[in-house]
Amino acid sequence: MARALPVEVTNGTLEGDIQPGLATVYRLQSTADTKLRAYIAQGEVIPVATRSFGSIGIFGIKNMSRFYRHVLIESTCGRF
């Protein structure tokens, strides 16, 4: 954003890799039937150069595959 727009529009824009360390990730989303769901996970930002734009990082979350499989996939299929 800061590369393509004037500074008056992009003041406060952050750009670069997120520093490695402990992190808590929070996601809030709405379903098609207007229900809100929130997910919280603790993990860490892994020290990997992303070579991308904006504020970006690679997050490692223990047991993410279990969470992904049982919460995100099953809940979208109506089994949760």
C-alpha cells in the first residue's frame, strides 16, 4: 500500500516481516446464518524471510492440524 499510494493516505502503514517470538492469534468470523465464531491459538512467529509486502509472518501453532481438521473442517460441514 505504501509503495503505490501517497504518504497522506498511508500514514501509519506497517511494512515488513513480523519479529520472531511468541504470539497469540485471534480470528473472528461470521457464518452465512449470521452466527459469530471466534478462535484463539497460541504459538510463535517463525523466523522465515517472507519476501512479500505488508506486515506478514509465518506462524507455528502446536496441534494446528488437529484444530484445522476437527474445528474448521467439521464445523463447516455441519458436524460440529
